[in-house]
Amino acid sequence: MMEGLSPDKRLLKRFIDAFSKEMQIDGSQVIAVYGTNIYTLYSELKSLQAEEHEFGDIVEVVRSHNPRELEGFSRDDFSDVYLFFDLDIHGRDVKKACSEISAMISWFDNETENGKIFVSYPMVESVYLCDKEELLFKSDRCFVALSDCLNDGFKKMRNRICHGNDTTIPVDGIENIKAICSANFKKANWLLFDDKSLPSSVESFTQGIIWGKQELSIIDKFQVATLSGLPFFVGEYLGSNKMLDALNN
């Protein structure tokens, strides 16, 4: 389940295709669009909780927004559910938004039950920012101030960095996708453990632990480290050993 429209769906498919051999996905996956942000989803689920005393089922919530996306499917057709959302915290009450994100990450923590969520910081466009030499550590993209994301500021930043620039890693092709995954794992390793190298394991990179570090940065400095949620989905799906084997081969 994705927040955005066709471009976001194409991005996810590129990551799945790049690791199709390792993931052994048979093509039966369904990529459906929710069509609005994580805070609206939280509000809707809370309203359902008030009525039914528990969060609503995410498949049915998405169906209520975009019936055509899930036409012909029942809830029982889905064994694993993954959710992809932007942090998109700029312009919001920071403490309230952080509380809602924490609740969502805690609730959507298992793909075979409520669903598993993966967050892109600050937005899905982070996937385009990997520099060929400095990766996600380059000074103009390592951290982003929340104020700089207002009025499509982050999208404009992405366009400025990538337009006519051959120093960023294109988001296509197996080797490029693997390089982007590696860059994001190195960035997470640095954020959590002050080490810019590719870690020997990616098991520590849970969405809850990453969010805990990002939340501190948001509250203390009103800034967020750029990270894409897509590499962490692949890492979670494959497991640490298969993920690192794929990156090293």
C-alpha cells in the first residue's frame, strides 16, 4: 500500500525487480494507492477505533479510498501487507505529529498481522539524492531543515540537485538500485552507530529504531536525515544475510 500515485508505484517496482531473484516474488503482488498522507490515515484509523474499539483493517481502509485499486480482491487474498509513506512532517505541530508517527510505527509492525510500515524521510524523493561519491553524506542533502520542506521545498531541492546532474545515482538498473540500498544502509549505520561503512548486519535497522533517532533530531534541531524507506523494505523482506550477500555480489 502506497501513499502516492504512479511514480511511487514505479519506484517500488524497480526495487522489487532489482532483487527479484533474491526475493523470489512470483508477480502476484498488488501495489495499491491510499492517495493521501500518513496523518490522514492515522486520523481515519483512530476514528474507526473509537467506533469499533480497535484500528480498522488497512486493506479495507485503502479500498474505501480507491475501490478500483483492490477490485476483485478480498482481505483474505493478502498474506503480507506493506505500507510506504512519507514523513511529511513540515508545517505540522511537531510534537503531535511525532506522537502520531510513533503510534503508527508501533501499530504497523508486522506484515502478516496489521501490516508493516516503511517511512521515507522527509519524502519519497530522498531516493533520488544519492551522490556517486559522497552518497547521502554530502552536505547539501545529509540533513534537511523542516522549514526548507515547506511549499514543495524538498521537491524543488531534489530537482535542483538532480536536474542535468550526472553525479547522482540514477534510480534504475540492478547495480544502481543496489548502490542506493547500500548508501541508505551506510547512512542509517552512521545515524545509529556513528559509522559510515556498510554494516555487517542490517537487523538493527528497524523502523522503530530509525524513527527514534529521527524523532530526536526533529524535536531538538527541527531537521531530519534523508533516508528512503524502500531499501529497508528489501532488507526486511530478505533478512540481513541475503540482503548483504546481494549487495556484495
